[in-house]
Amino acid sequence: MTVLPNFLMKRAALTPDRIAFEMEERKVTFSELYRNSLILSGKLVALGVRRGDRISVFMANSIELVELLFALKNLGAITVLHNLRLTSKELSYQVEDASSRFILMDKEQESTLQQSKEFKGTEKIVTFSHVHSLIDSNFSIAEEFSLEEIDTIMYTSGTTGFPKGVKQTYGNHFWSATGSALNMGLHENDCWLLAVPIFHISGLSILMRSVIYGMRVIIHRRFEADAVHQDLMERQVSIVSVVTTMLSNLLERLGSDSYPPAFRCMLVGGGPVPKSILEECIRKSIPVYQTYGMTETCSQIVTLSPDFAMSKIGSAGKPLFPCQLKVIKDGMDVGPMETGEIVVKGPNVTTGYYNRDDSTFKAIKAGWLYTGDLGYVDEDGFLFVVDRRSDLIISGGENVYPAEIEAVLVSHPSIKEAGVTGISDDQWGQVPVAFVVTDMEEELMEENVMPFVREQLAGYKIPKQIYVVEKLPRNASNKLMRRELLKMLPDWEDSDEN
């Protein structure tokens, strides 16, 4: 069993006075962060948190959230992070699936959940302010982390429509940070701007890098182009993580200006960056690193450096140093330019899904993660992703699985069948649209079906349009052919999707 010192405890000992996190007017050094996390750990013990407990966290980006996450690590508790855009019904499913002992949240989230029927009267909901009001209890700090031990759980939707908890070990986080550093280098004055949600692996991984590297991080509550632009221009930021939509907004805000010399990396996830945007970035001397990764790989596992941004347009790049990649078809490795399933391996790859032995066995074989994504590797070893997990829709950087939306639609008494796919959208990249078989008139959808859908699904999952059709395209095995759904659009022949 491999162990490392408690990440924050070690970092506070190495560089105690270095700034760890900034948010608005507040600055916290690593020693202050560690001290605050210890105080919070004592209060969590008073609440009843014990080693190995799953603790759900439903909070917006803040330094308080960072302190809470490391306080839970001090106790050896497992943090379950939830997307703030979930409905109460979606959150309830995840909390119950993880058997979470408590749901820790800020005041804003509490007022919404306490009124929902799923959480009304529950004693699991605890506000961060209540935790702070408790009197500290004594506890023994986890001075070492086993790299095999589960640190966090994040839920990701799957092709079945039922979200699964991805187990992320301390080793996954450590090696993710190490792989990123070996890829992009580590500069003494690096500063990462965090404007993505911490409940996503992209945001959480930045926190882990901060403590492992000893790197300053500027936290934004959410992405707002003006605020992010101002910090990039004025606060010596060297790296920022974005999705294509965010990059496009930043380019518009930048105008004819250019970023300061300190800025060295625009890390872009959530799908390939269009050629037109890459060309604009080159004109403005913005170094773009495109990445491919997922919750199961603890952030990026394949990255394309700026050196190849134009010569390998559409590529996700090559695997990070500790990682391996191959493409498999019919159980065999395939050669260059042949499409198959993308399979990855590395110390940053999950050990499996929480309480889902069947899903784990299906996805992970001999240490290799079968991603379900289709792609190929060219003669130079660069990965090209052909289809993100078959039917995955990526809307504004959020993963949207059609099966999850279809399951909600068919649960409506008036809908017999449902099929969902994605269409291009200038603002979000893609948005879902639905096709249903029903006796209801299409004009009544907005009035009767959409309120039902909005109650059960996060906003980014709600179909932009619902079309009534006589039947859905199915193959000989009666399997829904989602790729054929687009052909059912009223203006299909003139559509950009053709």
C-alpha cells in the first residue's frame, strides 16, 4: 500500500506563507487554509462525521467550500460532490445511492431544498453556517493518505440514463496533477484562474493541483466574461480552464487587445475547438491546449499542445506521460486511421463505480477503461474523437445523455415513446431536442409536458424543442437509432446537420 503525507498538511509545512487561494477581496495562505481546515474538521466531528462516511456537498464555488473539502480529507471522510443545477429529485437519487450521512450546503441551496418534497423534514441537510456554529471536538488527523483510498465521488450520467458514482482515489488526484505538470510544465509564479464549477472534475482538479504544486488559484463563483477578462489582464494569471463557449466569450471581450506575458495556457475541454476560433487565438498569440478527459480519468488524460493546434485540427492530442491509450475494435487493437473504441489506462483512471460492480466490470478490464467513445489514432499517434460516447450531447461544457431525458419523457402518461439527440447551437455548442410518439397535439407540449420535464431535469438537459412524430427510427433489433432522428427535423434538408 503506497501512502503520501496529507496533501494540505505537507504543503502548509513546505510553503506556509505562499498564497493558496484568492476570491474577491479575500486571500488565504496555505498555512491559514490548513489551520482553518483543522478547525472545521473538529466541528464536523462534533456534527457526527466519522472516517469512511460519505458526505454530500451541495455548494457553490467559494473559499469556504475549499476549506470544507480539505477538512473532510483530514477526517478520512469521502466527499460526494453534486452539480448545483440538479433538481431536488435528481439530487435525492444521488444522495440515496451514495448512502450519504449528511448533505452540507450553503444557505442559498438550503432554502430551495427544504421546500421540496424529496427533502422536506429530513435531518440530513446541514448548512455550512450551522457547522461553523458548533463547538470543536478533538480528533486524530489523517496524517497520511493511502493512494488506493477513495477520496471523492462524482456522479456522471450513463447510457442507461441512471447516474453512476465515479470513485476517485487520492492516487487518481495525485497522478492527475502530476501528469498535468509533466505536460504543461510548472512555473514558480504560476496562477490558475478557476471559473468552472468545483463540483465538476475540471474544477476540483485545479484545487488538487494548487495544494500539490503550491500554486496560487483565483476562484470565481461562476464564469462571467468581464470578470474573468479583468483578472486575466490584471492579476498575473498564467493558466485558465474553459470550454469552447467560454473561450469564444473571452475572445469577444478581448477584442484587439492581447493578454499579458504571464499568461501561458488556455486549457480547453468539452470537445474540439473550431478552426475559426483557433485561427483567432493564433492571431492574438493565445496558447490553446485542447484536452480530452472525463470524470472517470480525474480530468484530462489526452492533451494537444499549441505546437500542433493547426496541423492537427480536430485532434485531442496524445496521452499524458503516465497514461496509455489504444483503440479497439471487435476485441482487437487496430492500426492508425481505423475507428474503434477509445480505451485508456493510467494511475489517474478510476477504480470503478460506487456500488456498481456490474458497471465497473463492464467498463474496466485489466486496468483499461473502455470509454464508450469512438475514435482513431493517426500515423503520428494523435487521437481524434469521432463520437463522444455514442450519443452524448455536450451543451455548454455539460454532459447530457439522451437516455436520461428519454426516461423522464416516457414517464409522462401521454408519451408512449421518446428519442433525444443534439443539434448545433451557436451559444452552447449543442442543445438537446426530443421526438415523441403521443396522441397529444404538438401545440400542447409546452403547456402539459414541459412543466413536467422542468421539474425533474436540470435546465441544460431540457429539450429546446419537442417534436411529435408517428414513429421513431429503430433497427431490426428494435433499438432506437438516435443518429436518424435529425432526419426527422422539419427543415432537415436545409439544416447544417445534413
